[in-house]
Amino acid sequence: MKLDELRGEGWQRLLAAARRRLETNGGSLDTTISIGAPTDAERKVIIGITGSHRSARAGRLRVPLKEIELFLLNAFGRDLLSILSDVDGQPVRDRRAERATEDAGRAAVLALASAGRHADAPWYQDWLARITSDGTLTRLVRRGGAELAQAVAVLDALPGDGLPLPVLSERATGDTKALAGTPLAGLVLRALSGWFDLPATTAEQQRTLWDAAGVIVDDLASQVLALNLPATGGLVASWLTSAAGAGIPFRLTLQQLHLSPVIPVAAEIFVCENPAVLRAAAATHGARCAPLICTEGVGSVACRRLVEAALGAGAKVLWRNDFDWPGLRMTGAAIDQFGVQPWRMSAYDYRAAVTPDGTPLRGATAPSAWDPQLAVAMSASGTAVMEERLLPALLADLGAAGPRVTPAVPGQPTPGRAREAGQ
């Protein structure tokens, strides 16, 4: 009998069933396999193995693995495992041991991830849950788990402070190109997408996410829009001052701020989220408008540099975003990071602007530590309010002289007064 005969019709399904059983039971021969609706060739093979007659009318034939092993030892002088490896061209796997190894590897990388800097953050926990449920974690473990360890190291280094992407990559992984369009970059961007509640599909969206995390992918793409923000410090400052004199919006790049740092000259600076507000302010007030910076969503590194320069020069910065969950997170982050004051970001302002037919709130809820009742009111109504709906009040603030804070409401302190009172 030649080994090639084992690749014939009579043996194929029998050996395939033997392989499946051995791979799932740790290689034990103490079991029986069966063949349903056996062909005549399969029936003859099983009769030859067992030495027992099997009826042609039998719907299923069973044979112990030990008898197959004994037959092969007598015919070829080799055991079942080695025969299967030769016939199929691949060794018999021990799937039970593989699962145990895989489970141990998964536990190890999850333990490493759970010790990360952001382990307690909801977005981080959601990221781990997503990559676990969709099979990403299993694939990473099967590749050794190094990518997840590197992703955690990258996230541990964030947020950055204008850190170039290759520098971040080298510090976290030892390779300057490890985050340049690689699977590792995709893994980190999935986490950043949850962190900043932004999509990560297009190249532009990915740059925005890196920028939001304080990482510079392109210092020309990192920009900030300003209106009526005079400054000192050099050429770029002179451009800002000239634009302010004419009431013309001016777009600054991070590269310009690096080459020619500016020092804003303003006692009070407002910050909004949407360019439509800045555009309306320029059209309505022109050069008489109060200094205004627009974050255009999550503030870029350029935006943060400009705000830091203004605060460093002694300016009072009043900040606002849309009344949605990302807006609350961004306002809270700005208060925590820069010590800015909220601008028309109170429950009073929200209730005055919300309408029953507004845009539904989406995504995970967020707190409003500067006015806890704001988050409560938003949750109760389930409706978002974009900045544009507050435009008349915002324009009035930007065109008025003196303090610009939310009017007092009986029983509810304004954000400004609460801050001054240490509440």
C-alpha cells in the first residue's frame, strides 16, 4: 500500500474527520469518529481497518481512532499524526493548547492596557471593548500583541504639546515611521476617535484627530481663525494687527506661530466653535468687534498656542462651544487646561435657546462642572443647540463694552459670578 492511496476517495473524509477530532481533543486517540452516508469505497476502507463487515445499507459508519492508528502502523510503520501531516501537507494542530495560549496572551495584553495612563477614561474603556468584541484584539494577540502594547505607549504620551508625529512615533515605538499610515496608526486613531468624539475615516479627519491630541502632522495644516486680535512680536503680529484694524478675519498656521511668535494685545478675548459666528461678527461689527478666536471644532495645536499666548499676556479668555455632548467636553477641557471662563454656556442660556424641534443629542453624555444643571437640562430635553441659534446674544456680547457674562437668574449664579465666588 502506497501513501498516495490515502489521498483517494475512500480515505479522504475519514482522515479529515480524524484530523478534526485530534485537533479539538488535544491529540487523544481514545475516541471514535464516524462517516455519514458512506460511499462504497469508504465502506471497504473501514472494513479493511476494523476487520469487521459493514452493511452497504448502513447510513453511518463508526471507527475508533486507535484502530486507524494500528492499521497505519502495520501498513506504513508510522502513526496517525505523522500520516496526517504528510497527506495534508500541514501538521495536526492542538487547538485546545492554542486557545489556552491565546487566552493567556489576551489576558496579558489586556492587563498591560489596563495599566495605561488613560485606563479609567470611558473612551479608553470603550476602545478596549470595541477591539475585543470585533476580533481586533484576537488578531493582535495572534501576531504577538506588540502592536497593542505600542498603541498603549502612544496613548500614554498624549495629549502632546505640539509634538511632531515622527517624534511621538520614535519615543513610543523606536521607529519614526511606525505611525505613518500603518495598522498601528489605525489602532491609535480608533482610540482618538472615541476620545475626541470625531470620525477617523479620511486623511483630513485623521489629521484633525492628531491635532486634537496635540500632535503635529503638518504645521501648515494646523490652523486657527481669528478676528480683531492685535498683537506684538514681529511680522505675523503685524499682519494680525493690520487685519484687526480693518475688521478682517485672519487665518494663522502653526508654522507661522513657530517662525514668528505673537503676543496678543487684548484685555478680553472670546472663543467660539463655529466659523459662522465669526463670519457674522465680522459682518455685523467689523473693526468694532471684540477680539474673537474660532476653534472650528476641536481646537488645533495652532489654536492652543494662540490661546496660551493670550493668557500668558494677561488676557481674560471667555470660551464656548455648541450645546451638545462634544461641546461640553471641549468646554470642560478648556477650563481645566487653560483656566478660561465659560461664555454663555449655562443652563439658563441653554433653556433660553432650546426648541422642541431641535437636533437630537447623540453620543455619550458629558458633565458640565462649571454649571452642573446644564448637563441635567440637556439630558432632560435630549436636544442639542448649535451656536448659530444663540447668534443674536453672541453678537450683542461681541459688540458691547464692559463685562460680557450671562444675566443673573434668581437662584442660579452666573458662570462668571460662580467662578469669582469659588463655587
